[in-house]
Amino acid sequence: MTPTRPMSPRGIVLFSFGVAIALYLAYLLRAELVVIYVSALFAVVLMPLVRGVMKLHIGRWHPGRGIAVLIIVLLTAGSLGLFFSFGLRPAFKDLREFIRELPQRGPQFFARMQQLPILHSLDLDSLQEKVQDFTANLASYALRFASNGAAIAVRIITGIVLTVYFILEGDEAYAWFLSLFPIERRLRLDQTLARASARMGRWLLGQGTLMLILGVLSTVVFALLHVRYAYALGVIMGLFNIVPVAGALVSVSVVVLVAALDSWSRVAGVLIFYFAYLQIENTWLTPRIMRTQVDLAGLTILIALLIGSSLAGIIGAMVAVPTAVLVAVLLNEYAVHEEGIIEEPHPVNVTPPIELP
């Protein structure tokens, strides 16, 4: 192995200057880089599903990668369209009526809240005044929400388009990425990233299992409690569970608000179910399913969720676990194992036998 020539002082200065510029540009473009990273990560995670669709055969014909991606996109868009058309139509209709009747039904709602002993210490009159001010300024709030929602929608659509492009042209991008490394290191890095990709693909299967369990159980419980829009709310609970912990909290808050329109006993039933399921998921389902699929300890998953949510909010929480899988594989390969040591079989003793006279 030829020794590397030490870098000159001028080279060190230029290299440090280039690193500083790169970090500054990364800081300026952090939002765009997050979208690119999340899109590439989801492309890696979805590749096993794409390969599964490509294995389908109709006679001698089987779909290529582009057709497989198109089938997945059409099925996803069709499912969401049916859900919004049939599952959420009654909710949207009642929501419009509720907003129209809010000035008359608001005092009745606060009168019911005053019957709860735990809320006697609260100043409900001031809260009622704030609600009335909110309804008076509802148009300005709606306009602000629409503008923020439009920006979020544009970012989501951009991420979806980038994910599709990464799936279709990911091989070329991956080959270019490997070309940045020395030839003697490419094979090891390729094998390491292949192992990480396989484990990240299994994460989608584990997360999908958790989403299905929560969605089915929520639908059954909400139907037994006679909560409005039980089937739609069950689907929302399952879909939002793709964001661990935070997604379920947001969806159960929506369910509590819907149940509060009818009776407090239904609110209590929803909360009892959610906290019971939360204990089962955190202590038994998540550790068993995630450890089986991605081979990460429960503490590692929780730490990854905390770091991801603090760095990038909901998107960071969504990609926290597959990112932790990638980091764990890289650390295990390059930090735990010594680099450059290749295990070879022990040499066989080929000493010729001693010839007797």
C-alpha cells in the first residue's frame, strides 16, 4: 500500500474554505435538502414494494419499473379519492353546518362544559369571548391557513415527484454516488448500503402492520361506542400512525372533539381505549414488530423519534426510524469493525512429508 502524501498548507486552507462554503450553502438550502433526503429515503423504502409489483405476471407480460410505479400511484390516488368521496363526505357536510350554527350552538356547548366539576375553576366566560372573536375573524384565519396549507401541499407534491424520479432513475444516481469514492472502497460501501436498504424496506412492512392494527381496532371500538364517522376516523387513526406517537396524538384529538359533540361518556371511552392501546403498542407491539423487522432496540427507536421530531418536525419523525437503521448499519460496519481487515482462510499446511530412507 503506497503511503499518502501529506496535504500542503495551501491545500488545507482551500479544503477548509470549501467545507465552510458547503456547510453555509447546506444551511441556506436546508429545507430543500430535507425534501431531497426524505424523497430519496422513501424511494429506498418503497423499492421492495415496487419489485413486488414487477414480479406480477399476466401471461407472459409483467410490468416494468415505470408501470409498477404507475400502478402504485394510481392505486394510492384511487384509494384516497374513494375515502374522501364516501368516508369524509358526511363529515364535511356536518362541518359546514356546524360552522354556520356555531354562534348559536357555542353558548350551549359552554353551558355543558360548566357542568363538569373539573372545569369549575376555569374562566369559561373569557374562553367563550375568545371563541366568539375567533368566529368573527374566521375569514382571515381561513385565508392564512389556506396560504400555509398551499405551501405545505406544494412541498408534499414536490416530494412525491422526487420520490418517483428516485425510484425510476435511482440506479444512475446511486452509481454516480459510488463513483465519488475510491475504487477499493466502493465494494464495501455498496454491500453496506445494500444491507441498510433491505432493513429499511422491512421497516415499511413493520410500520404498515402497526398502522393496520391501530386502524382496525379503532374502527371497531368507535363503532361500538357509536362515535360519529367511526369508519372514517378509524382510517385516519391508522393512516396518521405512520408518524409514530405524534400522528396518533393528533388523530385521537380529532376523535375526542367529534365524540364531545354527542356525550362525555364517549369521550371517556375513546380516551380509555387510546391509552390502553398506547400501553400495548409501546410495551409489546412496537418492540416486537420493529425489532423483528429492523433489528433496533426500543430505546434506540425512541431516541431517534425525539431527535427526528426536534430537527424536522413531523417529517423528521416519519423518517427517524429508517434513518436510524441507516446510521446503525454504517456505524456497525465502519466503527465497530476495523476498516481494511479482510478475513482470509487460514493457510493450509502444505509441508511435504518426510521421506524415510
